[in-house]
Amino acid sequence: MIRSLLEWLDHRTGYKALVHEALFEKVPGGARWRYVWGSTLVFTFVLQIITGIMLWMGYSPSTKTAWESVYYIQHEMTLGWLVRGIHHFAAQAMVILTVVHLVQVVIDSAYKAPRELNFWLGLILMQLVMGLGLTGYLLPWDQKGYYATQVATEIMGSTPLVGPEIQKLAQGGTEYGHHTLTRFFAMHAGVLPGLMVAFIVLHLYVFRRHGLTAAEPKRKPDGMFWPDQVLMDSVACLAVLAAVMGLTLYYHGAELTAPANPAEAYNAARPEWYYLFLFRFLKFEWVSQLGEVTHLGEAFGAIVIPGVLMAVLVAMPIIGRKRAGHLFNVGFLTLVMLGAASLTGVALYEDWYQDDADSRDFRAAVHQAHVDGARTVELAQSPTGIPADGASSLLRNDPLTQGANLFKTYCLDCHQAPSQEFTFQHPAQGPLLTDASNRQKIQFGSREWIQSVLTDFEGHFSSLKNITEANGMTAARSKTAAAILGGSMKEWSATNGPLLKEPVNAGDLNALVEFLYAQGDRTDALPDNDEKVRRGRELFATGKLTQGAFDSACVDCHAMHVQGEADPLSTDLFPILTGYGSQSWLRQFIADPQAHYAGGDSGNNAMPGFKDQLSEKELDLLVKWMTGEYYRSSK
């Protein structure tokens, strides 16, 4: 029955003749592993088409929905991460296989007559592969792709004569934004794949017309494409698939950094690795100098030199007609490949291992992009989800992200945190408030912070010693800093700190810390009616320890109105400790520390106020971050 059905199908379609034509091709010198590269390229392209269509079904190409849809594919769609990872790593494999195939063709002289046209078709296909990589890089609309592709369009704009028009055409106008994304998507998902299919068909047709160029010397008798070469091609394709799957499983899909934010600089803007050689080449000073001399600017290194190299590749069939020409072609390609590999290696070394300011900035930016990307995913998976104005607003309104950024801008220069990421012109002028390597770890207002202030005030605020006229500070501020370090709290801590550290009073120290910590209204603080908190309140008011007593109680110097109590323990005293470390206290302190904390002109305060520098929203984000009031995933 099956045989009858196949006979009927062959009679209507002639498929047997087509299969015979496809499989029973003569292979001079027999099947060899060096002939598998063309088949692996076709295989990876088919893989790209299949996974690309799957991704297309979940992708929405607009600046408000691109990142969001990729997030959906990566984190919500069933096995979406797998499809995306295969598509991503198969694209990398296509670039590698294209280069290997080109090298094999040149070494085997497969560009010689009558195969010149097929060689040129292959060069066109190579450009299409590179174009697919370039256009696909932007589609996630994340920081990495956004800034890297913007660099690429600027290079397009450097093309002599027609550069600005080409850039405008690619960008969809004079601005880099929504129309850039939609045009790149149209190129990536429509125009370039269509051209790839057309040129692959032409390439295969011309290849079959002239047959395979046998590598010399022939080590085996002539064979047929089926079954030996088909088996080798299949094994090679499976090896490529295994490598792609391995990388996909290892990385659990493909990278997705924070949503693109044109308002935020990104110091790690780099093209994909297969364009790094050109990126590094453009950084040579002599390239820039020749660009100035020739009045071509960046176009000299980005357009002219690559164009000359490409012209030599195009001319290889003509150059290689004689043996000397072929040797030149092989030598030239070897030098180009070695040069590109070396430049890529240098670029990777400089970015990831070199210890200078630019390299550190690059690594810090990459790390921050990953941190922000993970945070955006965490916020997107929160009960509120992604708002209507897009995922970028999640970070804009996130205290953990923006509070840390504001701290780096306005506070870090004085409250310095040890980190290779930052360099400072002056020594620290205030106590350590946060861990620069972990923005979720805030020292200010913590139990450890309070204990340090009580028992080692001078050491805790020792960085105030750097506020001197010799370090460029005003005389008034220097005087204030000296007054704080030599004031009554230093004496109190020096006298009573040892008492609190005595083993018999360890419970009292813990209780006093818990009482003060509870005033900050932190989520992990003990309730007001807890025995420790009540004991701490008693110590604050009376100063009577289990063994001994303070020389002066805390209420003698500080205003304190305990939460939940009608009457204050003390009033009209400074520094104010009512609500110490809470959002309300910290907001007033940052805005105007002299008025709130020190008490007008009567108290000492070395910190400038920020009420005229921070907007209400910025102040709110900074305060919420420092007090830990932000969304945390339960995972």
C-alpha cells in the first residue's frame, strides 16, 4: 500500500528524480570532513528560521514593548528561554562556520574558474550573515544592544558622501529610537532572511552545476554524496547542535540586560565579539591620525580599510589564476584572520583583565547592567507586574536602583565606600553608610551602626578629621567637624562605652540598641512592647545599667518622643533622636541637617543640606533605599 502511494506521489511530482539528483552527487576523492562546513551553515540557518519564527510569535517590536516581550519569552513562555538561547548561540555559530567555510574554500582553490561566481555569492552570503547579527543585536532593546547598535549606525554615518543619508535610512530618521527598532526588525526578520534564502538557492545551484572542488591530494577513490558524505555532514550538524544546546542550557537562554535608557550613560558599549576586531582597530591612534590626514575621519578605519580588504577577497578568483596568486590569497587570508583574532583578543583582554580606568569602568558598567537587568526581572515578576508605560519605569521608580544611583552622585564622595569602581579626589569626610559592592547592605541606622556610635563615637566618625582647610574645606566647616569630634558625645562614648561593653552590661547594650533601632520603624525591628525595647527605653531615660550608670542619661542631651507614647521623654534638645533612622527623620536630616538635627545656629553639623539639589521624588527614592523600603522578591 505504501509502495503504491509512493508510486502515485512520484508520478504526480517526480520526487524520486529530485531525491536522486540531490543525494547521488559525485564526490571526487571520496567523502571528507573538510567538506562539511557548507552543510553545517545551511543547518544553522534552518535552525535560525525555525527558532526565529517561534520568537516572532512572542515578540512585539516597539520601544514600549520590545524588552517586555523578550522578558516574556525568556521568563514566562514555556521553553521560551530554550528557543531564545538556541537562536542566540546558533547565530554565533553561523559566524564561526562562515569564516571556517571561507578559509576552506580558499585553501582548496574552490574559487578558481569556473567557480568564481559561486565564490562571490558566498561573500555576499557572508555579509548577510554579519548583517543578521548586527540587526538582531538591537531587538531586545536593552542597554547593551541599544548602545552597541547606536555605535554601528554612527559608523554608517561616517561613510564618505552618502554616510548621513545611510544613517538616516537605517535609523528611520535623524533620531535613534522607535523607527530604528522597527526598521532593524524588518531587516532582521524579513529582508535579510529573504535575501539569504535567495542567495543560498543560487549558491547551491551554481555549486551543483560545477561540482565539488576536490582537495589535493586525493586520498580515496571518487565516491557519492550518499551515504558517506551525508553521514559526515549529519555528524557535524549534530555536533553544532550539541554545542548550541550546551551553551543554551549552561546560560539558561540568552542574556537580557536592563531596558534601554537613552538618559543613562552606558560605559560598556561594545559590538558583538565578531565585530570587536574592528572596534579595537579604530582605537589605534595612527588610524585616527590617518583619518585626519585623509580628511575621511572615522570612515578611514571603519569603511575604507575594511573596504580594501574586502576588495582583495572579491579579487581572489582573478589573483589566484596562477600558483603564485593562490599562495598570495592563502597568505593574505591567513594574515587577515590572524590580525582579526589578535585584535579581538586584545580587545577582550583590555576590557576584562587590564587594570586601568577605562577597563574598570567597562567592567563596572557590565556588572551594573546585569544587576539592573536582574532587578527589572524581579520587579516585573512582582504582584504589580509591568506598568503600561513600559519596564523602564520599573527602574526609574525603584528605590533600590535610583536610591543607590543618587547616593553615588551626591553622597559617595564624602561617605566613601572601598571599591575599585571609584576613585576620589579627597579623603572621606563622613562615616561609611553603605557597601559599594552590595547596594542592599546599608550600614546607616543598622544595629551595628548604633552600637558603634554608642561605644566608639570617635572611631565611628574619624573621617571627619579629613574636613580641614588643607583638604580644600571652608574654615567654618573645618571648625564644625573638629567640634563634633571633640564634643560631648565623644566624651560620653569614651566614658560610658567601656561600661556598656562589660559582660555584665551586655544585655543593656543590646537593649539600648534595640530601642533606638525600633525608632526607625524598620520591618525587622522588635515591637514597642518587647522586653528588650522597654528595657532600652528605661536606659535611655534613666541611664541606670545593670552594674553602674551613665554619667548623663541620653534624655539629658537628645530630644526623644517614643512612638506610641503621648508625652515625649525630652524636648527642645539637639541632636534630635525622635524617630532616629526612620524615613521621616532621614528625609528632614538630608534636606536640612542643620535645622533638623543640630538645631539652627546653636548646634554643630558638618553635613551640607540637599533640599535645593534633590527633588521631592529623588529625596523620597534616596530615603526609601537607605531605610530598606523597597520591593523584595520572596524567592
